[in-house]
Amino acid sequence: MLARTNRLLTAEDFRAVLRRGRRDAHDTMVVSTVSTTAGEPARFGFVVTKKVGNAVSRNLVRRRLKAVARELVDGGLTGMDVAVRALPASVHADWVTLRHDLATTVKGSERR
């Protein structure tokens, strides 16, 4: 589970990331990223709608995405807000695909 300091908690935070953020689309997700002050903890937020599937499927996808985010935070990611919108294909994607899509997008945005 992500610590409270590593989560986008308010609707205002989500809107800011979605409006100002750099958007990258994959088959499984759309990722919006915004750089913040260097040294601040990275914050993640997830949107998994009913289009993805039933409650069991949505929760599975959300848990997998949170686990990937936790790996990134533990790996030293800082200074970034990330909003992830899961797409219906994410239900059928395996762990490796979800991790690859999210990690490459975030690490690519980190360099910019």
C-alpha cells in the first residue's frame, strides 16, 4: 500500500495533474505526469472505471497498479505527481505489461 504522502488525495490534485500534465497513452492505461519540486515525494492517483470490468476486475487492476507505484517510490522516485487512468485492456494484461507501461512512462517523464 502507498503511504498517505504518496497518494493524490483530493479531486483538486487530480484535476491539476490531468489538466497540466503530460499525457502518455498505452493500450492498458493513460498516464498523466506533472513535475513538482525536487525532493518532494512522488504522488500517485488511480482511476479505474466500470468500463474496465466488474468490481473484482477493477480491484485487481488497481492493486496491481498500486504495487507498481510502490516499487517506483521505493526505487527513489521523487518530485512528480502521476494520475493513472486504467483502460479496459488492463484487465487482460499481465503484471509485467502493467509494470512496463507505467514504469517506462514515469521514468521517461522524469528525465524531461
